[in-house]
Amino acid sequence: MNSLFNLNFPASLGDISHVYYYISNISFLNIPPFIAAAEREYVLTRWLSGNDVDVSVITDSTINSLAKHLGLLHQLQRQQWGCLQQPEYTEKDWPLRLKTTLQFLMRQQADNIDPAVLHQALGQIEKLSEKLFVPIMPDLRWDQFLIQQDNLSALVDLDAIVYGPKTLEFVLLEYLLDQKQAEIFAVEYMNHQTIPDLTAVRLPYRLLLFLMNVLGEMDLDSWLNHPKRFN
């Protein structure tokens, strides 16, 4: 996150109040009322009622509430990307910083990655053309939300929200949703935004998310061959 988005975590915690106020004005989900924060140390918010999301009991209503939340966030389109407080990069910077970040992560995990996969991903990155950027969570997981009566009720983990391409978040969604859930998600999401085409971005973004270890998967072949949920 620091390499790609210049998030400067954990020092960024000192300025995270902006994130809480910003997202609370966009999403219909409850955002914990912000109390205080100190860079590199802590974030203090008020307690919210609700339960942790158990993936075994996710319903159509849960999926719809996720789609509505992301659909509302994705309506905020900008031509710059980076940290939510002050996105500073342009569309020309995206493939350059993405390539640099992949290479940085590869040096840490070179033994686990087929060089041919990296070569193919880097080739696709050179052709990337991301024009607009929206608030996204590159670490999107169910455990960042609270649930009440089958609906997501609150977002409680906001430390990695940045401006980035919504295609990156959709590539991650393919791992969180099964096919039926993805279809339900798409219907609700299209009330707010269009579903992006992932054909040109799926491989490099999947490799990035794997190297970021966002969901803990250790088998690259299994990760890259995960079913495609969206176009």
C-alpha cells in the first residue's frame, strides 16, 4: 500500500480523521464516530452495535448492501489517485507505479513466483489505460464490516481506503463472491454504476493482490486460476 499508493502507513493514522468524515458522508453504512488518533500508534472511535460477518450466513440482502455501499463510493470519480486525503498521481503514473510495486514485491517472494507469469503481467501493465479513479479498499474483506438482520450495517476498518481504479476492487470481489452472489451483486451495483471489464487487468491485479497476501492464499496457481465472476 505504501509503495503503490504512497499511503505512508502507519504514519497516515495521524490524519485518518479525514477518511472517517469523508466516507461517512458517502456511504449509507454506519461509520464509527471518530474520537482521536496518533500517527504510528492508534485510532480511537466510538463503539457500534452489530455482529461480525460470518460468511456461512451471508444472504442476498448482505450482498445487496455490499453492492450498494461500493456503488455509492464508486460514484466519486477523479482523474487523480493515491491516498484519500490528497490523491496526487495521474493516469500515466498508474502503470509505472504498479510495475515498480510488483517488482518490489517480487524481490521479496521471488522463489514462489514463476518468472513467466511476472513477464506476462508486466507486459499487460504496459498497455493499461485506467482513466478514472474512485475510493476503493484493496484489502476488502468481510471482517471489515458489521452486520445486523442480514444487512451490512457498518464499516469499521478504514485505514486502507485510497483512490484507485475500481477494476482492482472488482478483481478482489471475484475472490469474495461465488457466482450466484456475483450475479446478485451486479444487479444492485448497476443501479449506481456500470460493471467494468476486467479482461485487460485481471492477471496483473490478481498477481498484485496475491503478492500483497490480501486473503492469505499461498498457492499462486490456485489463485490465478480462480473462477472469473465478472466480464
